[in-house]
Amino acid sequence: MLDVMYFAWVRERIGEPRETVATEAATVAELVEELKAREPRYEAAFADLSALRVALDQELSDFDAPLAGVREVAFFPPMTGG
């Protein structure tokens, strides 16, 4: 089981800030494919992965990163500082 969190417009498209997901995905990319297959709202949120960032257990990561041992996955748009 993974805690999956959504931020900014990702949360708006999916309609919830977080959920617990049972998954057999080995990587973040596989998790995204599982989520996209659920419903159109997930398909819309993950349509363009280049517009998204991911963090595993609060550390920035890549979509090809393994999920073994991970407890929390967060998806969010790129941030700008100022």
C-alpha cells in the first residue's frame, strides 16, 4: 500500500488531495499507468508527464524510479521560486 498525494492542478483534476493505493507497480511510471487506467480524471491529470514532478518519501525523484520500500508518492507541477 502506498500513500499517494496530489498537489495544485493535479489535485484539482483528480478531485482529492490524497489516497491509499494498492499497487503491484515496480516503478513510478508503472504506478502512473495503473492510475490512468482507473478513470478519465486520472488520465487527464497524468496526460503530460513532462508537466509533472514526483517525490518519493519527500525526495524528488524520476518516473523510472523503483517503488520498493517507498511509503509515500507525491505528484505536483514544477515549482518556481522568487
